[in-house]
Amino acid sequence: MRHFILLIIIFYYAFVAYSQNNEPVLTLNTEMHTAGIKRISTDALGKILLTCSSDKTARLWDSETGELLKVFRIPIASNNEGQLYACALSPDGRTAALGGWTGYAWDKSYTIYLFDVATNTLKRKLTGISNLITELEYSPHGEYLAVGLSGGGGVRIFDTYTWIQEKSFIDYEGECYGISFDNAARMVTVCYDGKIRLYNKDFEMIKQAKGESKQIYSVAFSPDGSVLAIGYQDMTRIEVLDGKTLKTLYIADITGVNSTDQQFNAISFTQSGTHLLGGGNYKLQEKSWHRQIRIWSHQGKGSYRDVSAAMNRIMDIKPMPDNSFVYCGASPEFGRFNLDGTERFLDSSETNRYNSNYKSHLNVSNDGTEIGITPYAGKPLHFSVTERQLKVESYEGDIYIDKKDGLYITDWLNTKKPILPKINGADVHFMKYDETNRSVDISSDGQHIVFGADWDIFCTNNTGKLIWTAASPGEAWCTNISGNNKTVVVGMGDGTVRWFDFHTGKMLLSLFMHPDNTRWVLWTPDGHFDCSDGADDLIGWHVN
């Protein structure tokens, strides 16, 4: 029986005096992540896997079966607070380190959360970190935790016995997404300032080199440290460098890559060091839209095989002790492959994906109460808010427009700096660094524009003056302003459809439609909710 419950305890999204709020928060409670998995990690024995996601959870899995073992829930708040971009399991598998957009809502600085894996308890917080956390890596024997930061924040090194910060490297001029250790505990980092930095086991810099472009995204040492590989965010190139001199030895074969956005920006060596692994946006368009993982022999200078892996961008690859490997993707999904390309398991999301190749797949009624949306590789869905009804059928409402009465929006689809969306040829400048724009719509009167990006939704007037910004719970894959100019409807990367107030940007309503096309949950920010029969187990209460 459908029900509508007025909850006694209401979560207030404003934090008084920046203090952490401990009131219950209504949240989705599916077994799998509901938004893109950013990183994957394993213990030294390869018994367990750790994943983290911008859905504000980290999860522990059995590495043989992919079975969920437990969920780590960190303190969260509204907007981006609690989104996890980095995670690392200690080599002994006892500690899970988690970080991202964490702690800023109440501390105005960032926090790393350390969980006891056995008891699933938060045992320590590393606070006062200056910049958003983009990378976490343990040294081979677990004595140190290396932390990569965004925005030129550099790299921090923590002693894991005392949890005192041992080193702080601040001579970085961009995002640090890549840190790797070899078996001798030497550390290498890459940064969006185009530099590769090599440190000895005492974290003294011993060598520095420049890449072919500034946006070096990933780095991986071979276990013996003889070579290392780097991958770029803005190039398809993969370079293999000498592990001591940082001189380029050779370029891995990327035959088949047919566009500049098909980067191999997730790379790793196998545990034996004999094979190089690379993934990212590379796909075989004539055969499959799945992202491929390329396996090169002879440390990247030999022949290769492509393995069809993920529905969306591959975010991370890690080696396993038996020479197999695990990966995670933005769909979200994660899996494990043997070196010969046979699949051990694949865990996929229980969410619809709204990054359809058909750009007009979100249709909205004039008053915003009815939507039609077609999930990626799915059937068209029609949902009515007023009737509380989900149907598997097409719905013909208004679709987005990017030109109207002399107003033209260009370069808005999947672009980021240096290519920015343009209003009548003039760049807009409000997006965050490294943020990609995904969608756009012009209001029915031609006076306003809404842009949907990775982390934010922006509303401007028709000259580009910013009116409001709303944090996006996931990539804003499709955006539609209702014809009466009352609401903005957005299909999100976390598998939800959200309604925002057109005039203020305040979130009004969230809808989760399960891929079984029967169960759904509809809820408001203050905790009112309604759901279909059997959907009660898809929601729960999060308490910080």
C-alpha cells in the first residue's frame, strides 16, 4: 500500500555555527553504489576490496565473489559534503582511509576518515587539510599514508603509527590525482602542473621531470620500480619512463583510438610487473560502446589485447596478487578480470543511468509534474508526481532547447576548460576548475539559461550573469526548465531525477526509479516521502 509519512524528525540542511548535524537524513539504501565509483583498493593479500563513491559511501567487498561485506558511512551534509573521491585499504586490511569533499561544511577545511574495518567504526579523523582530497595511497608496508590534494594543495605524508603529518609538499601548481609506490617504498607523484616527481623512501625528492602536457592524471610504478607509466587527462598518450631517470623509454601502442577524448587515464602494472593495464574512455565504437581495458605485454612495449569492461569511464585499476586485476567505473560498476581477459565477476548499479546518447531523452510537462525519460540502454519511463504512478511508456512533453529568438548556446555538451560553454559566442566563466558541463536548457521566455555540470547546476540570465548555483548530487546529464518557468528538472548521475525551484535553485523533490521499472521512491529534502509497494527497503536513515 502506498503511503505518505510526515516524519517526526526533520533534517535541517543549514549547519548552525558550522557544527556537524547529527539529525537523521533520509537516503537511498541500495546494496550497490548509486553514483560513480571513484577509486578501488585492496589489501596486500587481495582478500577484500574497498570502493568509494560520490554517493557518500564506501563499501567493502569479497574479492573472490564481489559480495558486499559492509558499508562505511561518513558524516554527511547537504550539497557536496560527504562525496568520496579517494580511498585506500591498509596493506594488512585493518584500516580504511576515506577522503574527498569531507568535513568542509563544519570545519572549513577537509578531513580524512579512518575506519576500523573489522568493527566498521570511525576510529580517527585527520583534520585541518587545506584542499579537497583527490588521492590516497599507503606505502607498501603501511607505515605511511600519502594524500594528494586539489587546487595546488600538493601532497601530505602521515605516519600511520602516530598519525602525525611527517611531510608536506606544497610546491605543486595543480590537482594531484596520481600517487604510486614501488616495493622499495619510493614514491612518485603526478600533477596538473605537468611535473613528475620522484622521492626516495625517506620522501626526499631525487628526480623531477616534465610530461608532454600539464594534465598528467595517473601514474603507476612497476612493482620492482624499474619503470613507471603515466597517463594524461587531455591526451590519449601513455608513456613508460625509466624508474630512476624519469626519461621516456617508449610509448604504449594505442592503435584503435579514434578521438582525443578516449584517454587511458587509469593505469596500473600487474603484480608480476610483466603487463601494463590501461583504461578510461577508450571504446570500440564499431563493435561495442563499452569502455575497454587494454592489456599490454612486456611492460607496455609488446602486443596488446582489449577487454570489454565498463559501461562508462573506467576510473581506477588495481593489481591483485595472482596477476588478475580489479577495476571500477563511473556507471557505477566494478569487476575483476584474469590476465587472459576472462571475467571473474562484475557488480553493476541498481540505478538507471541518464547519460543517454539521445540528448532529448528528458521530456517535461508544462507544469513540471510529469516527466518522460529514457535511461541508457533502457525503456522509456513516464512518471506522474500528482498521480504517483510509474509507467513503462513514452511521454511527449517539452524537450531542452539550446537556441531561441537569437539566443544561441554552443560548446555545452561534455566540455570543460579550455573549451567552455558559450552564450552567443561568449564564454561563461562560472564553472569550477576541471568541471565538465553536461546539459543545458533555455527558459520558454528566452530570458534565462540553466547549465547542468558535474558538480553544480547554474542558472544565468540571457547574457550569462549568474543568478544562482545549486550543488548537484551527481552529473547533471539532462536538464529541462518547465514551460511555466516554475521548476528545473534534472536527470542525475546518481540515478535520481531532481526538481529544483527555478527562481532560487532550492531542491524541491527527488525521485528514484529502480531499473526493475516497478519500484520507486519520491521524497523531499525535509523528509516527507512516498513510495510504491515493495520499495520501502530502498530507503533508510543516515545518522552522522
